Amino acid sequence: MLASATPALAQSHAGHASTAQPTQAAPLPPGCVRRGAPTADAARVGTAGAPVCPTGAVPERVASPDPHAGHDMSTMGQSQPAPAMPAGHDMSTMRQIQPAPTPATPAGHDMSTMGQTQPTPTDPHAGHDMSTMGQAQPAPAMPAGHDMSTMGQMPPGHDMSGMAMPPDVPTSANNPGRPPETPPPPGATSGPAHAADRLFDPAEMAASREQLRVENGAIRASSVIIDQLEASFSDGEEAYGFDVQGWTGGDINRFWWKSEGEGEFDGGLEEAELQALYSRAIRPFFDFQAGVRQTYRPDGGDRTDLVVGIQGLAPYWFEVDAAAFLSTKGELTARAEAEYDQRITQKWILQPRAEVLLSAEDIPELSVGSGLSSLQVGARLRYEIRKEFAPYVGVEWTKSFGNTADFLEAEGRSSEDTRLVVGIRAWF
């Protein structure tokens, strides 16, 4: 054996005994293979169902079931070819790959007694034909049941219109809007107009419905408002004045009456008027009023006028009252007044007030000139002992203009006056 060995081999094993002959390995139990064999599965050692193997052997790997079992692969030949290998990848040398060489046995090691050497590790590329790397193999066909026929028709931008939604997923297209309403059954209108009449006396129910109607809009009410009842003091003169009004009716239609006048404590009544008006609500906060006015003057200047006006609550809580008067003698005059309650505390309230008189012509009999006749501005501070009763104190300034001032001065009276007023305001 040594004589036929190559020089390198003789040098490698020089000094080692070579008389021993390799022994035949004992057969392995069924299901066991040598450790390191391609089919060895060391993970099965000691597991349930695994065979008991001798030293140097492990259980053999159990073949797993084919995941494609039951799949129809008859259409594999009809699949579309895969795209060519991207440019720039040179795979021409893949054909020249050789199996990895087995490392030489180290010098000085006697391998004759090993019995049976371990097999060389399997080349990971063994059995792989790389000759066709330049031409990609056709891709496997899509498993049966997957219809991808519309994938080629998808334009850029991800058009998902071809993807059907499951029928159990609600979308906006499934919502028809408000659910349809079915008409009432025929029997619903076969009885009386009010279903309660079936159980209770119809006469009593009719009275209850009428009472409900009255309490919810048709109720009639009345009110009396004493806006001013006062005494005034100016340059040693003491006078009095009043402004009272009231109404009765419902929310829309009412009858209004208004009365105001003034006089001196030592000279008697100078002028007084009384209005009777029909009032109708034309806006939530305004009433249209029309009626007649009767004016009384001790010196014989009585007048009867047709009245048309408007009264209500303007924005920012200004109470306004404006009216035009046409007398039986054809004299056209107008009056407008506004006031505002400025609450200082829950009890103290300051009320600024302004009133203006206008005339379309000169009326010497009444000491009234055309245009702006007079302006009256004042402020009253009241204390509400109760909401219905409040004493007040204030000041009032009056100024006459144009021919009106001339008429007053011709009579010996002043065209401008400032007064201190004290009075009460009440309503019930």
C-alpha cells in the first residue's frame, strides 16, 4: 500500500501505522440516519413518534405533505412568460459555477480508522441548471379560482372600479336617503276627528280643546300703564302732567286707548287728549294703529283728528311711538317719541326720553308753526319698589323752534324751559 502511494500521500502519513483495515458499519434501525446526512432531522430527537437511534445517528426527516396537493396545475404551460432579466445584470458566468472542492485531509492524520467518512456537504447549486439564466423561465400559472383577467385593463392611477364590493358591506350607493313612508291604513281615518272622543264625552273634549286653544295664543288680556304721573317745578311755577295708556285684546288684534295732558296747579288744565285706536300686530315687535283723537283746550281750540301710527320695540330695546294726525280742518301734524330703559341695578333704572312735534303748516290758533315745532328731551331715574310701582325723579328740557317760538313769545311765554319733575310710574 505504501509502495503504490504517491509521494505526497506517503509524506502525509509517514510514521502512521497502516495495518488496520476499515470495519463495516452496523446497520441503523429503521427511521434513523447518520448525523449530518441530508435527510437527518436532529430536531426530532426525543419527540413523540420519533425512533430511538444509536450514537452518531438521528431520526430521519419526515416528508411534509405537498402544499399543492389538489391544485389543478394543468394550465401551468399556458402562463405568460416572466419579464426578461433587468439590463445591467450579467449572468453569463453562472454556467461556469463548479461544485466546491473537498478540502484535503490534513497531513499527519490517520483517517483509516474512521470507519465511514461523513459525506461532503451538498452544493447548494447542485442540480440547478443555470444555462437558461439569460432567458427567464415562464412564471407559474395563477391557481385555479383566481380570476385576474381584468388586471391588464387597469389604467394608471389605480382605478378600483373593477373590484366588486362584498354584498354585505353598506356604502353610500346603498343608501336611498330618507326611508319611504307608507300611507296610514284605511282604518286610521274611519273614526271621529279626535280619537279621544271614543273614550270620553265629545262635548267635554270639545270644551277642553277650546280651553287649550285659548291658553296657547287666543287668550284675551288687558293692561293699564301709567307711564307718567308727575309734578314739575320751573322758575316758581308748579305744574302737573300725565301720560296714561292701556289695551285689551289678544296677541294680534287689540284695542288701545291713550290719554295725556298738562296743566298748572293754580291755573287749571291747559290741554288734554284722548285716543281710541285699533291695533294690529304686523311684526313680532311692532303694531300698526289707526283711530281717532279728541283734543280738549279750555280756550276753545278743540280738535278731532284721524290717527295713523306705529308703536313697538325697536332694535336695542328702544320703545318708539310715532303717529300722524289729520284734523277735521285739514291740519296735518305729527308726533314721534322714543324712550330707553337703562338698568343700573335690579332696582334703579334710568330712562332717557325724547319727543318731537312736526306740522305741515302754521296753525296760529294753536301757537304751532310749520316744520319742526318743538323738541322735548328728558331723563327720569326711578326706583322699582315693585315691578308694578316705581317712584322717579328727573329733569326735562323743552325748546320751540321757528314760528312756534314766535307765537309763544308774542303771547308772553318763553320758547325754552327746563323743569325738575317728580312722579310715579305704575302698571296693572
